Amino acid sequence: MKQTKKRPVFMSLHKVKVPITAYVSFAHRVTGVLFFLSFPIVLYALYLSLDSESGFNTVVSALQHWFVKLVCLGIFTAFIYHAFAGIKHMINDMGYGEELDSAKKMSYVLILATVIAVLGMAYKLFS
């Protein structure tokens, strides 16, 4: 008996053109996980800084180290991107930006706003 159905064909993923909206959506999920995982660090630093003057001084002195500044910048990046993407999703839920062209434009605006905010925070942290 001859098989008439075609079997699945292997598709190379590097040949598939993925739209910017897919990257933005994936990054929203990743930054949500990263922000969630970094939350204990943020809470511990907040606890230390509010517990006593020496705890506050410990947090302030830790923030003088370049690696701690880099970690803070990473946490800020995850938070700000996730927040901006959440706002974009809420705008989409209201019925705006559902067409492919406007969704692409909103994705580029999201990336631009995140880059501007992160560069501002990097300037503030490292200057």
C-alpha cells in the first residue's frame, strides 16, 4: 500500500524569517523570568538598607563596586523592558496596534524607549 500523505519535512530554523514582534514577545517573557529571579536580591538589599544605618552603609558601599552596578543595571533593564512591554500589551488589549505594521512600529518604539531608559540609568550609575 502506497502512502499518500507527505511526511514532515525538516525545517532549518535559521532560514525562517522571524518578525520583530516575535522577538519582542519572547524578550518580554525572558525579562519577566529574570526580574522574578532577581527579586530576592532586590528585597534583601531593601531589607538591609531599611534595617539599620550600618545596613544602609553596607548597601551604599556595595553599590560602589562596578560588578554590583552592572548587576543593578541588568535588573533595571529586565524591569524596565518588562514594564514597557506590559504597557504595549495593555495597549494591544484595548484594540490598538493589532495590525502587523502598527505592531512592528510599537515594537521598535518599545526597544527605543528601553534603550533610552537603560542608557540614562547606566549614565547615572557609572558617572
